[in-house]
Amino acid sequence: MSAHTTDSSAPPPPPAGKPRKAALAAWVGSALEYYDFFIYGSAAALVFPHVFFDPDDPATATLVSLASFGVAYAARPVGALILGHFGDRLGRRKIMVFTLILMGLSTFVIGCLPSYAQVGTAAPVLLVLMRVLQGLSAAGEQASANSMTLEHAPEDRRGYYTSFTLNGTQAGQIIATLVFIPVAALPDEQLYSWGWRIPFLLSAVVAVAGHVIRRRLEETPAFERAAANDGVAKLPLAELMRHHWADVLRVVAAALIATVSTIFSVWTLSYATSDAVGLDQEAMLWVGVLANTAALAAIPLWARLSDRIGRKPVFLTGAIGSAVMVFVHLWALTTGSYPLIFLTGIVFFGVVYSAANGIWPSLYGEMFSTRVRLSGMAIGTQIGFAVAGFAVSLAERIAGPDGEGWLGVAVFTAAVCAVTTIAVATARETHRVPTAELGLKRPPGSGRPDTAESVPA
């Protein structure tokens, strides 16, 4: 068999223990990295308006602070282009190590920045610059970790193993919130002067721990086999756009589901603790902790179900269910009933949203061939995530200064879920396609695959 068609043959079973090792590295690395990413969200909602922006205009300070949260999402498509290119040329492991170190260092620097009272407008400028670096890092983190776990996983458990990346992301959010709860309980003077810096400075530990864990991880057999037989793509982006442009657009639309996460994790926290609603800050942080704890259990269960019945029905359950539950949860906030708020928050974000959130790593990754998988996932998801990141500031405008427009925020979120539903409903089902044949294109009437895998670099 010629070299350029070797990759379309069935691969040997992954070596014993490699899928678990890859999943563990993805879980731990994602938890550590997204601890860094999510503490910014909590700080942007609760602290940064008082520290980095003009205190004489609190409404604008809050709006701009939430917008700074979205800056990282704007940077992510750029990071996806860069890190996706090198990930498909140099391998998944190198990118996983690089992104973790970059995230840890940029987050640590945020904890050292001077305040608005000390240096004026230079303070928010430096804050936004560090947020951009966080976004560049996050752009390559999930795509490289997802590619790593998918390409190490057994054929019939790709959904389960790739879900560990998102499971780690939820764990990172839990850790970030737990660290922020005692910090947020400090008196305002201590909180705004030094208390808020503690979670950011702890990221130095993140960088060291992540480097130790990921540097020992081996490259995936699928990437090594593709590199040896076909050679890596010299220009992954060009190959991706030539052979997979429709799937890239589909992933962009499907990735808008992340709007649910940013609305729940950031905007809802800001809205619930505002003067208009007046809910307890610590209680609302605990809603996030318990919802994410429920997600830790729900994500692998949904993922295992997708290995049995398919990716599409599970993802669509999460997207449609989220469109309904966002109305229920935001309404619960207006009642002031904490039991109802906790219940709806856990069901909404911890259980229902997890159906989509835990499945997308396998769903998106299976759309692309090995030669362009990291680029395809990174570029498609990060463009969609960029929109989701700015959904927080858009929701703030929709709700208005008095916060009474929560129904409009719910309608907006449900509309985004509808877009993702259409995108995934029109995708092909891939849960039973062999790993080596993922991303193959079969022309009508042809008995053999014609794919980007067979096109010389």
C-alpha cells in the first residue's frame, strides 16, 4: 500500500495505559489552566470595577470590567491560528506544555498589577494586555488536549476519554470559586487592596505543576503515524480550508453554546449580586461550586452515553434543554428563594448544559482528519467562543442599568442555543467511524476514501 493511503487503514490498538495517561494529563492540565482563566471572571464581576476602573462611574466601570473578560475571547481566534498551526506541525504535547506555562505566568502578573488609584489608566491597559495573553493560551489548550485524548482513546470510548478535558475545565472553575469565596468575604478595604491578589499569585504553582505533569506525556500514535507516512501539513490552515471549510463553519456555530457558560458563570453572578436583585455574594458563588460539582459527575455519564447512541442526540439534548432552563434559572433569581436558585442552577448548568459541554470535544474533533484536527478544533471553537465571551457585556446592555431586562437576556441565550442546535443537527454522526477514517471524504460512486490525508503536503 502506498504511503499516502496508509493512514486510512485501521490503526493498531492504543498501547495499554496510554488513554488513561492522556486523559489524566488533559484533566489535570485543564483544571489548572482554567483555574487561572475563571478566577478572572469572578474578579471581573466582583472586584475589578473597584480596583482597575474609574470609581466615580460605577455603572460604566462594571460594564467595562465585564467587557475586559471578553477581551480574552477576542484574542482566542488569533491564538487558534498560531497554536493550531504549530500543533499540527510539531505535535499536541508541545502545545499543551506551552499553553499552560503562558496561562500561569500571565495570571501571576495580573496579581502584581498596580491599581487605578496608583497609576490611572495604565492599570486597565496592563490588565487587558494580560487578559489577551490568557486568551492566546486558552485558544490552544482545549484543542491540543482534546486532540491528544481523542487520538489516544480506544475506538469505542472516544467520547468518554475526550470528556476529561471539559471535566477538568469544570474542576478548574470549582477550585477558582472555592478560592474566591473566602477572599470575597474579606472586608472591602482588605479585599480591594490585597485580598483579590491571592488567587492570581497562586497561579505560579499552576505553571510549575502543569509543566511537570505534561512534559512527561508521549505524543499520540495517530499523529506520529500520520507524520511518518504522509508527513505533517506544511500549511495546516490552507489544507483545512480546502478540505474542511464547511465543518469549520459548523464548529463555529456549534461553539456558540459556550454563551450559556459565560452567562451563567459571569453575568448571572454580577446580576444576582447587583443592587437591583441584592442576593448574597457568597451564596451565589456557592451556586457555581455546586453546579460545577454536579457537572463533574454528569459530563462523563453523558459522554459514555454518546459512545453508545451517538454524539448528536446527546449534544442536542443539552442545547435545547439549556434554551429552556435559562428562563427558569433567571426567573428563580428574581424570586429571591435560595433553595429554588440552587436547584435550578444545578439542574441548568450542572446537568442539562453538561450534555452539550461534555460532548463537544469528541463531536468537533471527529469532524477533522489527523493532519488538521488541532487547527480545525482550535479555529472553529475559538471564533465561536469569542462571540460567547462578549455575550456577557451584551447581556449587561440588554438587562439595562436597573437589571429588569433579565427576560431579554434569557431570550438572547435561547436564540444562541437555537443556532447551535441547527448546526449540530445538520452534522454527520461519527461515533462509530474508525479513528483513522475520521475526516475522510468519500466522493459519490467511489469505493475508496478521498481525503486531505491523501494529499501530499
